[in-house]
Amino acid sequence: MLEVSQIRANRQQAIDALKKRHIDAEQTVNDVIGLDDKRKHAQFTLDQNLGEAKKVASEIGQMMKEGRHEEANSAKEKTSELKKYNQELDQELKQIEVDLKNALAGIPNTPHESVAAGRSSEDNETIRSWGKAEDASHATPHWDLAKTYNLIDFELGVKISGAGFPVYMGKGAKLQRSLIQFFLDQGEKAGYTEVIPPHLVNAESGFGTGQLPDKDGQMYHAVEDDLYLIPTGEVPITNIYRDIIVADEDLPIKNIGYTPCFRREAGSYGKEVRGLNRLHQFDKVEIVQLSRPEESYAALEVMVKHVESLLQQLELPYRVLRLCGGDMGFTSALTYDLEVYAKGQGRWLEVSSVSNFETYQANRMKLRIKSKDGEKRLAHTLNGSALALPRILAAVLENNCDGNEIKIPACLVPYTKFDSIA
RNA sequence: GGAGAGUUGGCAGAGUGGUCGAUUGCACUAGUCUUGAAAACUAGCGUGCCGCAAGGUACCGAGAGUUCGAAUCUCUCACUCUCCGCCA
């Protein structure tokens, strides 16, 4: 959620920045400022009236104490009208606050100045790439390899749950688990503290990181208990710090966590989503940072480098993209996507998304920093996949198969305890 | 799932209708004292909103209600603890 004070101070910049998302925010921004004006006025009037009511009440108390009952009774009668009026004002103020919050929550984050104004993934900018994306028209896609080598059973998953819920088996399961362990260990080396958060969250948490109300239909909802299955570890891990004031000297705060992720992916079908490319349940290791505003963009770069080092150790060719305004998530100010080249499909697969949300999530969550001299300000939040498992697994299988056996990348062998799948 | 007891500021813990946003202790910050530290003493020390400020206003788990007036009374919900039941 954008801050009203920022919108007021930089009204035109905000509108211009949102144009990169192809949103004309002029009307909404004016509405927000108008509602905020109304809110301030209503708050002022209410406070004044409450003060008056309070004064009368304490006077009555004094009269009662002194036994002046008649005076007290006549004063009581006079206050009833004031009381009624205050109730109306209170309702009015609450309504304005709800309207204002809804209007604000409906505005996406303002893109960073480096973000281009494109419309779709076509307009994303490739920042750099590593490794060679070999032509391999004869290479095999992972869904065939998974079957040949008995690593993943997609049909079995269909029986148990439905499409998009694969069953990993034997060395496939071990490889998956090894990747998770490798990612966690690398994160710990980079200074992240591991957490294992809940996999179901309440609506407040969903709102805090911005999944609600924007992406309501994309999450599984356990209606009976009004809990949502997490679409990413970002939600529970970032919400650890909801309604928290952190001491400046405790920053940056760096957490890493492995969680399964659940996404409804309503309406997806076709070869783009075949095999492991898009699932309803998948595993991911997520890194989250809370940062001082002036340090958040430096932190973002370091996070991207961390993800790159994982891909390099896995020897997977990749490229780093800076997303354009039209392709960027609702809550993000700047997002880098990392894509690996999957030889068997001849495609780039998105395996990580690293974002700086600036104060957008912090404002929703009321996550603040308190400096030594008592000054309070909103923190910046950042997160990134480090990494998302299924597509990494797909790329590892496709890129390391020589037609005979699949070689395990050296960095994983200490975890898998086998160096090839034959 | 059943029965009972609770939920107050960073922590502990008073407060059962009228200057209570809240006694006190600990922790924390600054100062005095000290060669330094400790101790002692002094002062400060929650959050939101309105306001240039002075100040005002709201918040005692959440929401609603009774009352001129609620931390205190009533109702609903959430959570915690104890006992019983069930269970990896």
C-alpha cells in the first residue's frame, strides 16, 4: 500500500510512475487525497466533540461526589444529544477510513525509476546471462526423462489429488530433497537465519504481503477455518514482522525458509504447463530481507547475486531479466527474474523472482524501524526465490542427460550420495 | 471435543464504575557521584490519529452493548493456561 503522505508530497511522480504499468491513476490518486482530507476533517471534529463529552462527564462525576444530584441530572440530559452526534461522527469516520484503505489497497506499487514501461514479458530487459544455451533439438524433455528413469509419476499424482500434484519417487525424491538442503545451506552461509513457518495463513497475513485482496482466487482457501494455503513462503515469513517495530541496529534482518507452495493456477493448460513447468503444489526455498530504506537496493543486488551463485554451482545456463512495468507484480517496485535454459524443451524457465517492495508491504503490515533517537519510519521488504524447485529439477534433468545417464551436478553429490541416474 | 481459569505498556504485575493511559518493580536511555565500573540518586522511557506547535483524542486480547462516565458491568468471538478425552 502506498503511503498517503507520499502520494500527497509527490502526486505527479506517483501518477507518472504508475503509467509504466499502463495504469491511469490520476482519478484514484485524487480520490485518495480527497478521502484523506475528509478523514482529517472528520477526525478533528470528532476529537473536539469527544473532548467536550469527556469534560461534561467528569463534571457530572464531581457533582455526584458533592451530592449535587439535581444539577447532575440536568447535565445528564444535555449530554445525550452530544453522545448521539458523536456516534454518527464515529461511524462516518470509520466508513471514510475503510473507503480510503480500499482505494489505497487498489493501487499497485510505483515502479522504480530503472523499470521500463513495457506491456508484457516481451518487453523485459535482459541484464546479463551466464553459460551457454545450447541448441539441442535432440534433447529430451524432463517429463519423458522422469518416466524413463522412474523419478516422477505424474499420473499417480492425478489419482491421488489431480493434475499438478506429482509424486516424486526414488532418486527423483532424493534429488528434490538434496536441492532443498543445498539451497538452505547456501542461504545459511550467506547470513540468512532459517525459519520453518506455517503453511496455512489467515487473511491478515494474506493482506500484509499483498496477496489479498488482489490475488484472492489464486490461493486455496480452507473455508471452514478461513485459512489460506500459502502460494509462497514470502507470505508467512514476511508476516513474522507484521505489527512489529524493529530496532534500527537489528537491521538488516535476513530469513530463509523452505516451504511447499500451493497455487490454484485456474485456467492454465497446454504444453507451457506440461510436466513440472507449472504445478498446484511445489517446493521453494525463499529468502526474505527487512532493510533500511537507504540500503534496500544494494540488498536487492546482493540477493540476485546469491541466486546467481546457486545457478552457477548447479551449472545451469541462465539469464537475468529486469521486468518491465506491465509484467511486474502488484506489490513490487523492482523485480529481477532469473530464467534457466532447459535444453530438453529449448525454453527459458523462470526459476526465481527477486523483488524490492520498498515500503509497500511494510505499510500494509505496519512494519516499522525505530532509530536510537526514537524516530520511526517504515522498513523496506525484499524477497526472492532461492530457489523454486520443480523447474530447477527439470533443467537439471534435461541439461545433464547424455542420452544414456543423467549426471548429478558436483555441488549436489554430497547431498544425493549418488552422482548419476541411470 | 468437555470442564474451569485467564488475556493490562519490552517483561513482571496492581487496579472491579468517576481526573486511570493506567500504581509499582525489572529492563532500557541520559545525567549526578566514581580513576573506571558497580551501587545509589535524578530525569526520561508505549502506539495510532488531528495539529506548525502548544495541545487534543483514541487504544488495558478483538468486536458489540449498558451508562452522563467502562481497564473495571453484560454479550459474542479469538487466543493462552490447567484438568479430562483423543492423537502423530
